[in-house]
Amino acid sequence: MRILARINARADTAYDNTYHHKLRGRIWNALEGTQYDTVHDENQPKGFAYSNPFPPGDMKEGDERTLLVASPHEELLAHVAADLKDDRELNIGEMPFHVDTVNGLATDVGEPGTSGTIETGTGVLVRIPPWRFEEYGIETDHEEAEFWRPQHTMEPFRNQIENNLDRKHDLFCPDYLPGPSEVDGDPFDGADLIKTFSIPVTVTQGHRETWVLSKWRFDYTVRDDHHRRHLNLALDTGIGERNSLGFGFVNIVEKTDRKPGREGSVGA
């Protein structure tokens, strides 16, 4: 589940790639005093993810952008939608916007047999814990978690993504249903790395770090209802770490039903 907000620039402005902290603050303000506010300081996935204001690029006054917020909790999205409607002045970093419309948006990878492609709309954060360095043959001069880079190979990336999705499954799905690591097969058929890059990130007020991120295109074919649930969970919560800071947001960019007469592509 997600909400889609159409927003327009209130002034000529340069695109601010360090928007994450400010946008996160607006979402938490919308959740203040609700049942979801209690997880703010807990060391666990928060249950929501969001896109950047897209398409990225410098803006003239009146230029339109789109913002998506996703969550497995419909009520959480209702709080965020109500906040955006009640206060239509939206300042994301140094980018001033006006909220024009806010609507619900249903996303689903499709029934078993459906194939498609999921693409990361924002950079994915994957950190390899130091206790797995030896297993992966990683040699470093520090004992802190290592940002995933292509030279680390795909094994640690896949493992960390699946472990993270397992944790979200434990939090947001019924206990009696199997998580991603409890079924046969990988979540994705293939993974194409688009790029890796580093950006400065304001982790907390006054504390900034440089993080290494990656962007991906993942192919999938829905095997069964369990696999469908796992992929939809990734759509609702993002993949990788720190989704509530704006990382790992994913979209369906292509979807094809294999049943005759029902083929086509859709964007999300």
C-alpha cells in the first residue's frame, strides 16, 4: 500500500540530494501521538519507506514532482495523508513545495506466474557486519560494519537483503506464515546493478556521515502466494536498511501476466 502526492515547487530551486532528514521529520511529525510514534526510537524497521521527490532535477516555480510513501499499515498511511492535506506547505530540505493532491495507490507484484521488474527508486543501504568478514573474505583495517561494494560480490548483498526482509516479515506479517528464508528459491530471479555512489547523510540532527549506496533492477517471477507476499512486503517496506530515512524504496517498472490475453506493462 502507498500514497501518491502530487507536489509543485513554490519557487525556483536547486534539487537537494540531502533531503532525507527533513522529509523523515515531516513523516514522523504526522505520526506523533499515534500508535506508530512509539517505534521512533526502537532499533527495528519502522514499517514505512518513501521515494525522493521525483523526477530529480532543478526546478522552476510551479514545476510538478511526485512523492510516494509506502507501508504495510494502511492506518499509518492515512495519518501521513491527512497531515499532507491539512498542511499543504511541504519543505523538503531546501526545496519548498505545495501539496496539490494526495491519493491512495495499490501495488501488487501479481498472481503466481506473473513476471516483472522492480527497480530501486532510491539508493539501497547494505552494511556487512564485522562478524561475517571472514566468511566473505573481506579484509579491512576497521571493525565497523562495511558498506557493500561490487568487489564484495553478490553473496553478502543477497544474504543481507534476505535477512533484512526476514526481520520485516517477523514484524509485519502473521507468525504462522513462512518468511523469505523459510521457503525455497530466492526473492529475485536476477539482479542488475545500475550504479554505486556515495552521499552525505544526516543521520541525526547535527551528525552527518558519508554512506555508500547502490541502485538496482531486479527481475522476478511469482512462484506462489508466499513469494508474492514477500515481494509485496519489499514494495511496502523497502529493501535494505534505513528505509525510514529514505533508502531502498522500490517500484514495479514492468509487469507481465503470463496468462493469454492479459499481457502488458505497468508502472508504479
